[in-house]
Amino acid sequence: MYYAKRKGGNQVRRFNVEKEKFDDLAPHKMLHGDLYPNAILTVIAAADARDTYTHDHSESVARYASAIARSMGLSEDQARLVSIAGLLHDGGKIGIPDAILHKKEQLVEEEWKMIQTHPTMGEAILKHIDKLDGVLPIIRHHHENYEGGGYPDGIRREEIPLEARILRVADAYDAMVSNRPYRRPLSRQEAIAELRAGAGQQFDPQVVEAFILLLEATDGPERPCNAKS
């Protein structure tokens, strides 16, 4: 379920267990052929062009989320939907000004409010594309907190689609272990500790436990090596 990818001269190690099985659900494979129109690939390309981090992050989140879904016993269709949602979850950031998206300093309140619009922006961009009905709620709700207080709707627990709760954990973990201009990446164990600390408040505790079991079954480096921000 885990893979290693190489981009240019920099190696990024993410998953490396049972690669041959997981590659059957490689996120971009699901978007080609007759399943989904080229409009979706256009959205991904537009987001990637804005920020190289978004591409690597979305690919990783899609794979993490799909692995979690399968480990929790969700159907292959559900795993496919959550993987596609992982690829598209930050598509709404194409509407965020570059000055905010790439800011190295801490965001001020108005800038943070702008960032918080990206789930609904993404939903609005994608809702006119055929075959994405099952993906839209996952994208809209991937920043909701398990006990409420998240965005955009502040819903909680089972009001949040399970797939969105899965994406919330996958998204948060990859952000923690990725190198960003404004902070160092956390180690795997540091990120696991953060997930455990947030379980029951930010994150669905069952999703956290499922993901930690997957992470603890892996080997290799704990974090991306020399990942571009």
C-alpha cells in the first residue's frame, strides 16, 4: 500500500509496503479513461501550476486516504471516491491569491478566512462536472473537526461523512510531515503523537487508530527527503 516516488533529483519516500497492490488504485489512473472527464484533470493541472507543494501533497493524501479506507473495510468504490477526493481536495485554492497561498509569515485573520473558503470553492468548481456527486461532500467537509468547530459548516461526528473524516486525518498527517517554508517537517513519531493528541477532538479516533496501525507497519524514512515546498 505504500510507495516511493522520485521527482528530479530529490527522493520522496511515502509508502513502500505492498506497492503492487496499491498501484492498482493509483489516484491518477482513476481519472483517465471513461470514468471521469478531462475537466477534472484541468482542475488538478491548474492547482498544480499554482503551487508545486499542492501536487505532491494531493498525491500523497489520496494514497494515504485510500489505504485508510481499505483498512477500515470500506468498499472499493468508497476507497476510489476518497482517493479522488484526495487529489481534488485543494482544488479550491486556485481561487486564493498567491500572496496568501505562498506567504511565509503567519496569516492574519482575514487571510486565514480566505484560506478557509477553499473547501467550498472547490465544491463550487467541481459541482458542474459529471460523475462527481459522491466526491463533493468529501471535499466540502474535509476540514470539519470531529467534535465540531471546523469549517465550513461546523458539523460534528457522524454528521461528517466518514470519507471526509478519513481525508481529514490523511490531509493533516501529510501536512505535518512535509517541509514548508514557515516550519520544519515533523518526524513520523511526532506526527503520530499529534494525531493521537487530536483524536476525539479534531480527528475521528477510529480513523486515527486505523492510520497509525498502517504507519507502524511500514519501514523506510519517516518523512519526505528534501521535498520541495
